[in-house]
Amino acid sequence: MGVDLRVEPYKHSWRLRVPPDASEIRRIERWLATARVFLAVSTLVAIRLDPTELGHSWAAYGLFVFYLANGILILMLLRRRQKSTPAFRLLVHAGDIIWPALISLFAEGPRTPFFLFFFFVLAAAAYRWGIWETLGTAAAEVTLLWIEGLTLVHFLSEPGGPQKWSAFTGLRINVPEFDPERLFMLSVYLLVMGLLLGYLAEQQKHLRAEKAVLNRILSRVRVEAGLNGTLQQISTEIVSMYNASRLLLASQDIHSHRIFLGELTMLPSGHRSEFRWLDVGPGDAKLYLDGFPGEVCHTTCDADRLSILALDQDGNALPESDSAAISRLRQRHEFNSLMTLSFLFGEEWRGRVFLFNPSWRGEQLEELRFVLSLIRQIGPAIYNVYLLHRLRRRAGIMERTRVARELHDGAVQSLIAVEMQVDVLRRQVDAGKPIGAELGRVQGLLREEVLKLRELMQQMKSIDVDAQRLLGVLNDTVERFQRETGISARFVTDLDELDMPQSVCRELLRIVQEGLVNVRKHSGARHALVRLASSRNGWNLTLEDDGKGFPFAGRFNHVQMEEMGRGPMVIRERVRLIDGELTVESNPGQGARLEVTVPRATNGAHEF
């Protein structure tokens, strides 16, 4: 089954293929709208302090008030709407382009402070888009200024033109003020500023796009997906990113020298196939892993000539590259272009990724450096998934081994003993001897093994208990213990509800279960009591019985028992996991008492 991960084309380069974040676009528009309002208010204050800048023109004041109202309206719309459409942004930007040209009709002299409006519209274009849009905005402003200047020169050159203009604007304007030299210098300023702002914005845009690509690929590294699922997701992303026809992943266990070869191909429908492992031959280690130039390299094939660009681990281009390994690979796999990436995971795995027929638009050296950075950042994440997968596998093996040992040393041995007892009973029946006592002993053995098997199943069962369910689960656990063992047991608490973290709930339940198992196996008690209480600083769990007690007398805390190597080891470990304190009081022949105190602000509670 194929996986469709087709992505929209890049606007400028392949790294910008990341779909724009709607929340980021809305945030940018709100910042620009706020800056627009602030600029309008600042301008009105400046005009109020020095009205000569506009020559007391009522039309100019009206334009500024209209600009302020327009800015407030845009800000309100952006706060009410959840989405900013491209058409809306273009309309707002067109208004920002027209506005400086309008205000320049009333500004006197080339040193007018209203030049800030030209800077604002260029900065807005750079902030929204990139270099070409910013240059286009600068060109549009220059065009409007020249059209405006030539029109005014023509209008003011006509008989009565200056008087009509002064009657409309309240300004006295002389034709020489609109000379081409001033317009030319202003045009140069705008174009140079547009180029500079656009270039800086484009570089920042590329950095943001690279970060987004890295975050998107790293988000595919998921422990729950397993190693194969993670490789599937990441390989699909890389193939989609470069529009490659095929990806090969060759890896080798350094210690055992075993070779693994994975493949992801592009299907004719444009979908990507599932990542699958291929069979490898004895010579594949040399074919896929040895002799390739650099840490990352790109090869293009022109007839029988190979053009290779390879980078070392520092991202520097290698002056000369050996093409023998690539030529050997081309004999088995046909390709027009090839990108190879090497990786090393700790001291256990080495390997290489092959991308066949990749394509992108941009500088080749820059792209290879980005790929080198990419593989270095996602490599450790994949290695962590592998380590955790191996750790879980080993934990599973250890758990199965423990269960097998428990069954062999417990249930299996007991069943063998029961079988021998049954054989003895059969012989006694044949001889006419009484068998009542032997039947009681067999029944006792079977009962004991049933309890052991239930305890083993209880230990293996995953626990999903929270603060709302803990009191009920503890009560049920104690009641079941009483029914199954015949030992009188009670659960006592004065709490109606808990605000205990789930991890603490789970460990306390395990402690109670382990403590009751110890009471049944070792204490010989007739009564047991489990108590859970709460204080301002934490929770207190108590388990006590009237049995034989521990083989020591006195009251000892956690540290003292660690030093003496005494006390219930499993319970000590579980108390440590929740940053609790364990105290054991033992009176040989009279019973034992365990107290567990857990602070409320526990930092040691772990999720499993």
C-alpha cells in the first residue's frame, strides 16, 4: 500500500516547501497592523508639534486621520477573524504602497520625516514575503512617485495651476520642487533599501524554513512507531523533500559485521511505497559502504562522465573525489544523479543513505551543507529509538526469563510433587490404607500454587489506576487477599478523595500488593491492616500484621536498611521511585509494621 505525501511546490527553493503556518501569518499581520497604528499616531503627534511640515493643509490632516482609522479597522478585523487570506494581505499592502505616494504630495522638501512611510511598506513586504516581493514593492513606489511627479509638473505648469493646487491643498508649491534629480535620488534610496531589506528577510526566511523542515522530520521520530515505523516516516519525508525516485539505506553492525539494506521507492502513481528490508549478498558491504567520497556528496552523470561534489565532515568541498565506488554502484543501479549521506551511530552502527535522482533548486554547495546538518541532527534521534527498542526487547526477554524461572521453580516443581503424591495415594487405595491426610496435603499444595500463579499474573498485569480509583482498588485488593488466604485483613482510610499523581498511585498499589504477598508467604500472621492517610505535606501508607516479624528487632529507616542489606528489597526500590521514605518496625514473634511516607511535591515519580 502506497503512502501519498505529495507536497505543494516550493515558492523560491525546495526548503520553502513547508506549508505556511496560519497562526504565524495571523501573528505577523497583527504585528504589522499594530505598527501601522503606532506610526499613524506618532505622525499626528509630530504634526501637532510642528504643523509646518504639512503647511497647515486640511487635506493632509484628513488623510492622516483616514490612515489612522484604516489602521485601527485592519487591527480590529485581524483580531476578530481567525484566518488572514492572501487577497486581504495584498489589498492591505496595496494601500500601504499608495499611502506614501499620497502623503508626498503634501510633504515639503526631500528631508521630510514622512519618508518613514516608505520604509514601513518595504519592511512590511520583507517581513511578509521575501526579496522579490520587496523589490517589486520598491519598484511600485518608484513608479507611483514618477507618475505623480510628472503629473504635478504638467498640472502646475498650466496657467492658473499653482493657484488651483493651493486652493485645494492649502500649500504653495513651486514647480522646481518636483525636479527629476530629487525623484531620481529618492528612487535609488528606495530600490537600495528594498534590496537590502529583501535580502535580509530572504536569509531569515531560509533559516526559518530549514528549522521548520528539521522540526517536521524530527517529529516523525516516535518511539511508539518502533524503528521500522520511524525509518518509514523519515525516509518518506526525505524522498518527498527532494522528489527522489528511490532511497536506499545501507547499515552495518560494527561488531558482528552484519549488513542490512532498506529501500523506499516512488511508485508510478506518485505515491511512496512502504519501507522494506532487502536481501543482501556477501559483497554488499563493499558495494554500499566503502570507498565513497566525503561525508555527503552529489553526483551527476553526463554520458560516461561523472561530476562529483563531495564535502568533508566540516562542510568543506573536497578538491578531488574518487569515483570508483560510485561507478560500481551505477553498474547495479541506474541513475542520472545521486546523493549519498554517511552516518555513524555510536560505536555500533555505520551506514550510508542513497537518494537516486534527487532534484532541487538552489546552490548545490549550500544544499549539501544543509543535508549534512540534517543527517547529524536526525541521526541521534533515530539511534535513541534503536537503543530504546533494544532496551525494551532485552527487558521483555528478562521478564520472560523471570516468569519461566518462577514457573519452573514454583508451579512446575509443585505439580511434580502433587503428581508423586497422587501416585502414592493410588498405591494406598490399592492397599486399602486411609488417604484422608494425604488428600489434605495435596489440596494444600494445589491451593498454594494457585495463589502463587495469581500473584505472578498480578505482577505481570499492567496497572491503570489514578487518584479517583485508588481507594476502591486498594479496598478490593485487601478483600480479595482475605478471601483467598483466609487471613483477616482490613483497609482503613479517612480520605474521601485524593489529589495524588497517577505514577504515585500506581507505585503505592504495587507496594500494598507486594506487602500482602510477603504477609502470606513469610509472616504466618492471622490479621493484617492497611491504612492510608493524608497530611499537609504528603501521604502516609501503613501495613502491619501480627505474624513472626522480620529476623531483626527495632525500628529502621530506608538508609539504615540499605546499609544493613535488610528489609523488603522490592518495596524499598518502589519507595525510592516516588521519592518516599520507608520505615520498618519489627518485633520478632509479635509482628511487623511498614510505614511509607510520600511528599506531595514528588519529583521522582516516573512514568512507565
